[in-house]
Amino acid sequence: MAPPIVRGTAAWRYLGDFRDLLLAGQVLVLQVAHPVVAAGVRDHSDYREDPWTRLMRTGASLSIYVYGGTKGAQAEAERLRKLHRSFTGSANGRRYSALDPGAYAWVHATLVMAPVDAQRFFGRPMSASELDEYYAQMCGIGRILGVRERDLPPTWPEFERYYRAMIAGFGPNETISTLFETIDTVRKPFSRMSDQWWSKLQKGHSRAQMFLIRATLPPELRDRLGLRWTDEDARKFGRFCRATRMLGTVLPPSARTVHMRAIGKLNVWLRAHPWAYRFFVRS
């Protein structure tokens, strides 16, 4: 049985850390590197037209599992599985489903690994005992989501081997190319924002996002995708990591996760009050 997620435990400390946001692009690339996920995103996702809303919904959903309590997590899991049942189609002459067990487990696996990578790059790497507790808790979240027990390894060392083996089988695909194009041409997040301001900000956003993707992807996959990485890039990323690590060090754990805890509680309340959810969240 998974340890409960309460204040001070590994998942509570790390899954909502503000530094996890720096790996948002990396997680998206890793998810759509899976051919079934790539086909589902290509056919059913609106991230190309409205990536900002999609990003906020993903963060809101994830916050509920960790900070929204057991009932909130179960309700959100039921909503997501109901939503994904209709995501079916055909790719390369074969039928696919968004609830394909292997693909569904892989999406969860990328979310499991992201906070571990975030701490490795931008914080203090988790200790062996923290990794054991964290992984057990994330497997518990996976069970709530409907990830079958046999589709994820039982221990952290076995999970790392599974993760590396999955990445070894990935390469370029159409959805990854479209994702990179979307990052390069993303629309402004607010309609009232000046086009002139966004034209300046968008270039910086695109460069920063692609830099973080190139920096944090597993090197072998980065090479297969044809993403260039130089010694100067490595030095620049090292300086960024040190600065981010210093910022995280001066903040107590509760301050590092305050945004996700607030979002989780807010979303549980919104789901319990449908009229408010419909008012604040575009369907």
C-alpha cells in the first residue's frame, strides 16, 4: 500500500516544486515520443490552437492528485478516464486508444520522472530513501488513475531501467515536429496583450523553452531528434542551474509548493461547485 501523501513526505515536497515547471517542455516531448500518445495528441489535442489553456489544465489536474485529498484525486481520475475513452483512431494502419495500457503508463512515468530530474538539475538530488517513498506514492497515484500494477515496475531502480529502455526505442515523429513548431509560433496567452509586446516576448519564450528542452532531454534522444548541443550551451545551462539551485535553497519547502497546493484546493472546490467551474474554466 502506498504511503499517504501528507505534509513533509517526498511527493508533497517535490511534485509541486516550482522548479518542476522548467521541465514542462521536456515532459511534453517525452510523452509524444511514444507513438500511441503521438497519434492521440495529433488527432484529439487542442494544444496547437490553445497551448496555454492546455498547460494550465494539466497543472491543475496534477495538483489535485497530490494536494486535493483522496476524494478529489478519485473524482479527477474518473473525469480523465471518461474523457480519454473517446480518444481513439488509426495510426500507421493500426487502431489505437488513449487508454492503451502501455501508453497510459508511459504518460504517468514521465510525470514521475520530472520532479526527480528537476531536483537533479536545479536542486538537491533526492536521497535513496526519498526516492523509495516518492516512487511508492507516485505508484499509488497511478493506481488511482487506472495505471495497472503490472505496467510500472515495483521499485525505483527497476523503474529507472524501464524508463531508459523506453527512451531507447523513441525517435523523431510528426507530432514532435509539430510541438516544436508550436513553441516557435505560440500565440499570446492573453487576448488583451499588445501584439507588439508579444512579438518581442514570444521570441525570448521560444528560445528559452527550446533551450530547456535541449538541455534536459536524455542526450541520446536529443541526438536522435537532431537537436544541437554545444559546450557553450552546457556552460550556460550550468550557470542557470546554479542560480536556480540558490533560489530554491533560500525558500522553505512549503514556499516551493505553495502555488500547486493553492491550485489543488481551488480545483477541488470548483469541481464540487459546477456552476463556478463552468464560469471560471472554459469547457
